[in-house]
Amino acid sequence: MTASLISDILILMFKNKKVVIGLVVLLVLVLAGGAFFFSKSKSKVSEEPSVAEEVVGNLTPEEIGLTITASPDKKKVKFSIEKVGEIKSVEYELSYEADSTAQEQGEGGEPRVQRGITGQEQVKSGDSVYESPWLDLGSCSKNVCRYDKGVAKVDLTLKIVKNDGKTYITEKSLEL
């Protein structure tokens, strides 16, 4: 094909509005499909746990000497692990249900809401016990705390990484 023949074909195609619209729609679909595929393939990579994060089993709270303690006013809790032995790090998630604030209810929220606290700590080599800091059941800023009301129970989930790189899960609850 010669260059003039190709240009003549293109001119004829672009004179027909239906052909132009069809080409534009096709191009948009191809680009959208490519973006969707790219985002899905990228999210799959991030969702797959690394070898070090692969959970290999569960531990009972008794196996690690896990206890949860509430402050006398029940506005804070902390947990401790009495048998840290082979534990390298601890990732925690503390969750509880509380009364929603007047502002949340005014914005159409439910009367009860789910709250949570997360964190991760390294266990120092040679330690025989790990004790978390006090975890506020509420929010604090500038030394002013607003504690949640109506908290009756807290649930603690620990992801424990041992020195060999294997990860374990354990759970415990505390009635307040």
C-alpha cells in the first residue's frame, strides 16, 4: 500500500462520524480495561503475605501467659505476656463497642459504634516479660482525653512473630 492510499482510507473513515465515534469508544474501553487490569494486578501483589507474615498457627493465651488488665476506672487497658521466650515482635489489635457520641448520632450514626486500637512492638532480646503501655479507650490530644462510654468488653488479637520468622495468632477478651 502506498502512503497516499492509506491517507485516503483514513480521510474516508474520519468523514464518517459513526466510525470516529466507534474508534473513540473502542479506545476508551481499551484504556479503561488496561487501567483496571493494572490496578487489580497491583493490589494482588500487596495482598499476598510475605513468607515472614504467613500465619502458621494459633497459640492459646495460656501458652504465652497473656493477661489483659483494666485500670480501676476502666478507661484504659494493658496487656502483658509472661512467656516471651522466642517472641521477636507483637502486633496488636484491641477492639470494643462503645456508645456513639452526640455528634456521630447527629450525623445519622448508630447508637453503638465499633472502635479499635492497633500497634506493633518489638520484644527486646533477653526480656522475660512484655507489658504494653496503657491503651486509652477513647481519644487523647494535648493532654485532654475523651473516654468512650458504655464499653463493656474488649477483644484483643495478637499477631506474634517468633525468632524463627513464623507468625502465630492468639486472642483474648476482657469483660469490664
